[in-house]
Amino acid sequence: MIRLPSQSVWLLGGNVSASQSPKVHTAIYQRWQLPWHYALCSLEASRVREMLRSLWKIQAIGCNVTAPYKELVCQYLQSRHDGDIQLNISSQAQRLGSVNTVKISPKGLSGYSTDGPGWWRAFSQQFAVRSLSGRTVLLLGAGGAARALLGSLLEHGAERVLVINRTPQHALSMLSALDDQKRCQYIGSHWQGQLPDGSVIIQATSCRTDKNLAALFNWQGLSSGVIACDLLYGDTPSAFMRQAASLGLPRQDGMGMLRCQAELAVQIWKESSPWEC
């Protein structure tokens, strides 16, 4: 039986045992003097609704949601009611089809997406940029994380977003949900070509090995002015980060995004009227 303390925040995902989120969140709680505890919960898809209901019953603070359940939780919250539980979702999260942060109140559950804002805060701080104006973005992947980033990429002025994904249907479905589709294009399951200086490559899949990455992407022909961003993080660099380092490219892994996401999530949980996210 899992003990569910009320002053708790949870991370729900398929396998979250190696997550760095507890360390990141605990540091924020200590800095802001919040008496909260961050806990991990790996579970099957069939138990996600049950866990969310349990967290509401004990009035936990909230939870984060990671792969592969961001889209599943979004669909659940879009149903608006689950018995006595009111379900709400921010307009941005609904538009993106992805939820990574849930706030719990006596009335119910409210879902948000801090993926895009968190990535932009980390990216803009590290590379000292104010916008993506004039830049091409090559986005690898079309899952929940990629969906969440698309809105921020367009909001901050990306000139065009080129999407690579092994399953065309997933990529086309992701793009069809956008209000602004003119700047976005699905270009296939593999990239091999050239990108202009200042372009940004975002690795938003679960690929950690050279073999899996090679099925999506080829580094040949890239200039040294291309910025490489991986949403993955870990004790050892991913294949994407290793290869970017070997080419001397400016680069960023997912740890900065994780920290910024956590800060934004804590703001949501603290506020009685959370900001749109």
C-alpha cells in the first residue's frame, strides 16, 4: 500500500525511478520554505486515473506527469467531471493535447503544461537570446514533449519548424491541432541535409543510443552555428549530446528545462489562481 501524505507532490510516469525531479524540487521547496514532500510513482496506464483520484481524496498539493502519460492525463481532464471531482484544463494544455502539471484543490483537478515555457526559460537564459525570430527549428519527435514545445517555438518567433518523426500520422496529427500551421512542416522520418546558421535542433524523443538516433538524424553538413538541445538528461550524456559535443556545437541537455519546469509548477501549486500555462 502506497502511503499518500497530504503535503505531497508526486511524479507519475511509466518508469520514474531514475528521475532527478525529487532533487530539483526539494531544493526549490527548501529555498521557498515550503513543507512539501516530492514522491515518485511508476505505474501502468490502467492505474493513472485511480492514482489521480487518490491524490484528490487525500488533498495532495498536485503532481507532475511524464512519459508516456502526458496525453492520457490531458484526455482525462478534458472529460470535465469524474463523479464528484471537477476536471479542468488550461486552454494552452488543451490546445497542445499534453499535460505535465496537475494542481489539486478541494473541488477537483486542473491541468497545465509547463514544458514549453520551461524549455524557453532555460534556452533563453543559457544562450542569451530574446526570441527565435529568423531561426529554423528542426524538431525530432511528435510525442507529448514535442507537442508541448511547438506552441512556445511559434510564440517566440521561430521562422519555420521542421518535424521529423518515425510515424507520419502522429506528426501530422500534432501539426493539425495548431492554430498557426503555415510555419510548420512534417518532412519525413529521417533528416539528412543542411540547416542555416543559428538553427536549433531539438531532440524530443526517447532515443539515447547512437543506433536509434541514426535512424532519425544525420549530423553531416551542419554548420558550427547550429544549437543542439536534448530534452533528455541523465548521469551520462545521451548519444545526441555526445555527438553534438564531438562537433563542438553549442548545446544544452534537459536538466535546465527540468529546473525551470519545476519552478513554474511550484508557482502554479502556490497560487490560488494559477497563471495560464
